Amino acid sequence: MTILRNATVFVDGQLRKTDIAFDEKIRAIGSNLSGDEQIDCSGRLILPGGIDVHVHARDLNQSHKEDWASLGRAAVSGGVTTVCAMPNTDPPLDRPEIVRAYRERAASARVNAKIYGGITRDNIGRLEELARDVDAFKLYLGETTGNLVITDRKLHREIFKGIAQTGKLLAVHAQRGGPPKTVTRHEADDIHYVLDLAAAHETKLHLVHVTTRRGVEAIVEAKRSKVDVTLETCPQYLFFTERDREQRGAWLKMNPPLATEEDREFLWWALAEGLIDIVATDHAPHTQEEKSVGYERAPAGVPGVEFMLVLLLNAVNAQKLSLKRLVEVCCANPAKRFGLPTGELSVGRDADITVIDMNIARTITRESVRSKCGWSPYEGLRVQGWPVMTFVKGRAVYP
Ligand code: DOR
Ligand code: ZN
């Protein structure tokens, strides 16, 4: 049994000075707990490990960009203890055999791994079978990295109906047409299209990487009429805009593209107000070489899993965001939505824990990046509030 002593622990929505005892599960929270391994955490903050429900772990034929081992190291160094990996791998995760092989690769990583199944024209009739091996499904409505696009409206209806029957969550990249070069002005229209499908078929829906004010508003409105939907945005849309992309080119090329300053400010407001359910990174590692070939040819996507928590902890330090909201969007809400036994510090939950020093200030540098891609869009940014220790199911995985 491990005991973390004298820390400030985030329990039941509040900060409490207490000890916490765990093996693979949290066993006790209280004063003067005893156990064989005791770690003094005076002056530190203890939070549930972060859950990043949107990462591209690559591996298989793209292990030069990232693999499960490097992704795991990156995640836990940033206090993220669970990741949900997207299916646009090479080969794609659209068959039970390939999902099982991918899960085996993930088992050697130090992070908890959840896996989305991909939907293709070929497997639409067999979603029930694939559902046994995946944690959720992902649907791409428009062209993006990989080969998992379905544009046919009739097939969309079939898919929403079929996924509803499996009872699984359907994550949707709601962007019809090819990736636009600038702000997705039609994001809200595409989101309306998807919300109508979810309402008609009673599909459990998760909308990934929403970037615009109108997109958020469409989802908030749908929730009022009882559509079962959650809404995700990503740090890159909170930190950058189309202006930054004009300056930095391919390094900030992503899909959907960066939006306007007005959208960015709205996202911060919506985050603080509780309109955004989940923050996830869309961690999309591409190598520096791949990103260096000019805007048109470079692949879309930026890495981010290891800096999600620090970017938001810095916002807490700057009083731009409450710690309560941070824990909701990075831990509690994703756990609830994906049905995971983690995401909060309470007895019986998995011991996925990160210990934070809110006083450490450090500049994000290329040298410090742990993702195999070896760069970060946040290089040069000085942030305060860093994980100093991380446990996954009770096992010390960082440092
Ligand atoms: O920018 C992106 N990169 N958007 C996506 O939808 C896919 C991702 C990737 O896999 O690189
Ligand atoms: Zn993605």
C-alpha cells in the first residue's frame, strides 16, 4: 500500500488536507493512514490523473511518428493516465483482429489505453461484432489523415442506427467536405446535421474538437432538447487562432483549422461557464521532417498530450479557470462519458493519480518533448504548475 501524506487533495469537488492510501485502487482517504510506502507530499496538490479522450497513438506502420511506448511516456509525464486512441492508423482499426493486435501493443505502455473502432463502407454490416473489441466508435464525415471517410447520407443513417444498437458512444469528426484551409465557417451546419442524426436514432454522441462559437451554441441548444451529446474542444483552439497559423504555417496546420480570436475567447468563456464537457488534445504527432515541407504538402495535426494539464494548470494559476472546472473537463466528465473507473479521487476507484507542484514554472522547449515526434506547438511558452509524480493503477510511472 502506498500512502501520499500531507498533500492538498481534490476530493468531492473541494481541496482537503489529507492522506490518500492506495494499491491498484484507492483504499482510503483520511488522516494518519499507515502503509509500507509513505511519500511526503507537503505543499503539493493531488489530482485524479488526466483522461485524454482524443489521441492518435499511431504505431503499427507509422511508428516513426509515435508508438504506444513513447505515447505512454509523454502522457504520464504530463499527468495523463488514460488515453483513448483514434482508429485512423495504418492499417486502420476497422476489424476485430487488428483492434486486438493494437490493444496488445498498448498493453506494454504505461498508460491506460482505450480504443475507438473505425467505420468503413466494408464493416457497416458488422459493427455489432466490432463493438465487442472496442471502447467506442469514431466516424469521419470528411476527408482527413487516413482513409476512414464516409460521405454518403444513407450510410450515415445506417451507422447512427447501428451504433445506437451497440450501446457504444459514437465520436464524430463533424466536418463535411475536404479540410478547409481557413476557419471552418460551416462547422455549425455540419454539427446540426450530426445532431439531427443522433436525435433521430438515439445515438450516444460525442462531438470532437469543436472550434467555433456557433458550433458550441448548436450543441448546447441540442442538449436542451435532450439529445444525448457531449462536446469536446482542444487546447490548440484555446491558445491559437488563424492569425498564428498565418505566421507559423504548417506547424499550426490542423484539421479542423484554427478559428478566429472571437471564437477563441468564446471557448475560454464557455469552458469557465461549464458549456464545454471535455478538453482533449487531438494529439496528432507528425515528425519535424513531415511538417517542414510547406503548408500544402505537410500533414495536418499537432501533438499535445503531455501539455494538456500543464496548459490548464497554468490557466488556474492565472485565475482564468477554476481547478474544479479543470478536473471536470480533464478527469471527471471524460470518465463519466466513457464509463471508466477513474477520473475522481474516491475509495474504490482506480488509483490513477497525479501529484502537482503549482509553484514550478518552466518553459516548454523542444528538448523537453517526450512524444516521439520531438516538437510542440507550445515551445517557448512559460507555464506554471507541473506534475511531479504520476501513478497508473497504483504503479509509479513518472518520473
Ligand atoms: O489535424 C488532424 N490530424 N485532424 C485529424 O482529423 C486527424 C489528425 C491526424 O491523424 O493527424
Ligand atoms: Zn483527431
